[in-house]
Amino acid sequence: MSTGTDPAGPHEADAAKQPPGQSEQPGRSEPAEQPQAQQAWDAQRDLDAHAPRSMSFDGTNHGVTAQQIIGDVHQHYDFGGYRPAHASGEIPQETLDRLADGFVTEGTDFDALVERLRHEHVLVLTGDPHTGRRTAALMLLRALGAAPVQSVDRDARPEDLVPEEHCGLVLFDLEPTRSQPLREAQILAVRDRLRAKHAYLVITTGHSPYIEDTVRLAPWQPPPARTVLAALVNQRVDAVTAERLLNLPAVTSFLLRDQQLREVVPYTDVLVQSDAAKIEQYAELTLERQVQEWFEESENTFSLREKAFLIALSAFNNGPYALTAELSDKLFERLRRTGDPDHGERIPVFGTHIGKRLQVARARLDPADVKTEWGPVRQLNAAFKDERTAPVLLKEVWTGHPAARPALTGWLDELSVDGRPFVRTRAAAAVAVLALTDLPSAMALVIERWADSRNPRQQLTAVTALTFAHRIKAPNIPRIIDGWSADSEAVKRCWVAIRAHGLIGPERPVETLAALRAQARTQHGLSEPDERIIKELPDSVALLLLSDAGDTALRELLRTFADHASTRALALAGFLAACSHTDEGPCPPLLAWYARTASAADGIALLLRTALGDRETNRRAEEILHDWVRAADHDPGTEEALATLLPALATDAREAARLDHLLDTVPGLDGRPQPAAANRLRALIPAGEEPRHGEPVAAHP
């Protein structure tokens, strides 16, 4: 993750031309000093480096995409594990018998816990929520023959309980607090009464700092999910069918996601029906139900601050935990003002336990070396255990809780102008999911405002959002970009669209170049063309040329080269921008393309010859060749590629003389001598023939 304050968008010469109704809203962050324009290559680098895994693309998709996850759901199941907690009172024997039929002890310490309860009469069973600790408590009492079994009100104090003869008591989900901790004296007081009545008590609770150290706890570890599912399925079908069902890819994938037992048990009913569609959909439905549960919970049981953290984690999934927590508190402030504008309390600085927060979020911490502008840095990244959670959660917040939209869009506005490229990129990715979910609202409330913004970073974040939205198959993105790029009146949106064309253009190079040529011709006909658009058009062409669609783009440039002065100028400027680009490899990318692709070689040589012979582009073309020769002095592969290219640039005596002079005058950098490669390459230039009448574009004045 880079945390620098890199520039990020076009300069702001037309800030005064803000259209009516698009003025910046108060409280939405705008830096006092606007950053300079970020190069298209840097924007592409940040987009690829910081994209969520589901939106990364280098020719193959990584993992699942938001489009695969978000969709209409028409099947509905009753997830018994999501029902409210047991009420106090006697638990019917038939309920206990039914639970016993599906209770699995393999892989647990159940037998040892039975003996402890038999001896001690009271057991404090601790474990994470949704691990079956409540069912385990009931089964412990049943194993000892305690009857009747009664559920005690959770507000009752253990020392006040008065057991009946041979009964079993269970106190579910005790929540000790600072003012009412669980003390050893309470356990000892009730134990004596239980022994006298031959009765037993099991208390279930989570991990709490308010349990006295001297209280002897009984940790509960649930059986493996696959073990539970296998046991339940084998109770319902024969062994051969059970093995076939358990080995289905959908089942294997489901179990790999660390599912809770309350989700595993109902899966049995789905599997034994052998309905392939329902088996495939079940995992997505459980995920949706979990997300809905998080946001349906009252703030007394699941605080607004933790809900804000879930939203932030959805945006920054697999990003640094510290950054996610920092930015989630900014969202929490906005959400709190939405629900209670007069709320004056500050956010607590301490008190949030990382382990508990991630456990509730069903997330994990992964140490990772992250690239920054200062080199690799070791960081702890937070990620959902199920990578599908992030887009599902964003969809739920956006469509299921519209009252949160003002706070959410304000938060995204703040992220879109952040100095850290990672933050801006992830803000754009979150907006892309919103666009997939509800395109009209995402466009009106976020993307269009960003595109019209005076802040260059916000404009670039709009570009990134449109690019990501197209990657995950949000509808009509090319249509939007085509429309904006044709509108030279709305110059900000036009710039956004032209930059976006360069980023999504490799998927539709012919249409993209047609749109770029149309705007180039429009600008050519204006008495005062827009400088930003004029500068951006060649950069988008260059991105296309150095993409996987380079061969198609090159053919299109050559096909329309002579159609108009503007198309010729655009082709040459875009080609030279591609020639100027360097990456981490020793050989310039365009020269490497020439060397490896025979089908593109003639077109590349033709355009470079033409640029060398054109008064408008000659100087820049010569500087590029100087750079390439200096690169060849350090890399044999670059020299070999140039040795092949240079003869193709000398088709007549005039061109040969020009190249000979160019190679003879290659300056060394920083006072160094002329590169030795220049003389070696100079020897390869043919004398050439005198130019023939009407000779090619290379001789164009």
C-alpha cells in the first residue's frame, strides 16, 4: 500500500465553470492546494495494485466477482440457527431428544465435560457465539439424567438460584460486566445448593475480562463442520448417497469457508433433497442472512461503531487493519450524526478488542509484506474469511438501509480525496459495487458528482469507479463513457470519460478508438480546444497500444491515419506516448512489442518513420530513440531489438542519413560519454536509396 500523496487527476483551470446544481457540498473535503495531474500510467498502476481481489484483472479473473455474488434471490430457507434466544422456563423433553439426535461429540471434549459436571455440579462453559455451546449445555444435562431441564433468565444471579430435586438448570449467554462480574464466590454458593438437591447447572458465556481468574472455566470447542454434516446426512440417506453428496464441489466449497454450526445443520435438509440449484444457492443465502442479521441487530447488542467497521472492512478487505479501523471511525462519526445530530460524545480511544471485533465480523488477520513507496513493509491485513462477504454487505447497506446513504456517500467523498492511492482506489471499488447494485442512484449520488468535482483526485476516483464497475459487469458503463466523451461542453466529464476509455478500452479497442478520434476531431475544430482533453487523448491511445489489444489498436490507427489531420495527429501523439513509456523491465515496452510480434512490426516502423519525418513530432521521436539507445547500452535485448528496428526506419538515403546523424549525436547522461551501443547500431544503417516520387507518410512535412 502506498501512503504518499501522489497527484491524481487533471488540473483545475475550469473550476469556475461548475455547472448549476453541482457545487461542492459543505463539509465535503477539498484540499486547499490542488494536486497536479496524475499520469495515465500511474493511474493504471494504482488501479491494478490496489484493486480488491474480486476486481483484479490481468487476463484472468481472481476469485469470485461481485457480479457473480450479487443478484436476485428467489429461494428462501428457514435458518433455525438465526432464531431468537431461548426464553426462560422448562425445556420440553421432546426438544432435548430432537437435539440429541443431531448432536455430534466427535472431535470434542464432551465426555470429559460430562465427568466434570458430574463431580462439580456447576460448569461455566465458554466459547465463541454460534459454536453450539447452548446445545452442548443441554446435552451435558441430559447425559447426567437431570430432569426437568429449566432455562434460567439471563439476568438472574447464579447465587440466587434455588434448584429442585434432580433438576438441570441452564443459564444461557451470561454477560458479566464491570459492575456485575462473575465471581468464584457466586459459583461456590450455588454449588452447595446443587449438591444438596442432586441438581446441576451449566452457564454458557463468551470470552470476558469480567470473569474472576479463580473461576474454573470449561472451554467448548465445537466438532468440525464436515464431521457434523457427515453425521447428519448419514442419518438421512444411505452411505453411498451420503458420500456422493458430501463430495459435491458446492459442499466442499461451503465447508472451506469456516461455516457456523447453525448454518451447517440446516444444510442437511437441502442436501437430502438432492436439488442441485438449492445446493448451489445455499451458501449465498446463508451469507446474505448473516449480513442482514448484523444490520438488524439493535445497537444494544451490536454497536453502531462495529457496524461501521463492517462497512469499512467491506471497502478495505485484505487491507491493513489499522487503516480500516481508522477510517471506520470516520464513518461511525457520520452515521452517529445521522441518527442523533446532537450527539456530542467523542469516540472512545480505547476499548475495542481486535480479536473480538474480527470474530464477530467472521474475519481474520493475515501478516503480509505490502509494497509502499518506501519499500516493502510488514503489516497485519484484515480480511473476511469468506471473500464474498464484502460485496454482499455493501449491497445490503445501500439497498436495505437507505437512511445510511447520506453518511455513506459523505464518507466515500472523504475517501475519494485522501492522499493515499490505496484508500482512493478502494473507495472507487466500493462505489462500483453500488453501481452494480443500483446504477441510477450510484451515478446520481456519487459518480456524477465526482466527475464534476473541482478536486482532481475526486475526478480520478470517478474514473476508477467506472472502470471497476465495468469489470464487474455493471450495466451500461461503455454507453455512459461514450456519451460523456462526446460531450465537449461538459469538459470535466469528457476528461473522465477519455481517461476511462484508456482503462477499459482493451476490451473494445475499435469502439474506444472511434470515440477518441471523434473527440480529437471536435477539439481540432474548436478555436480554443481544451488543453486537458488534448493532453489526455494521446495517453488513452498509448494505454491501448501497450495493452493486450495492441495489435487491434495499431491496425485501427493505421486504417484511419490519413482520414483527417486530427486522426493523424492523434495517432502520432498516442504512438509516441507509448514509445516514451517505461516500466520495470530493461527494454522499453513498445520496443519489446516490436521485437516479439511480427504482425505489429511493420506498423510500428511506419509510425516511427512518419514521426521522425514530421516537423511537429520529429524532436520528440529523436529524443525517444536517444533514450532507447542509452537503454541498449545496458541491455543486450534492447540492443538486439533496435538492431532489427533501425534498418526498417531507413527506407531511402535521406532517412538513412537522418538516422546516421541521430546515432552519431546520442548524448550520454550526466556528462558521461556517448553510449557505445550507438556506434555498434550505427554500423547497421543501410545507405538507402533515393526517395521515390510520392513516397510514404514517412516523408510527410
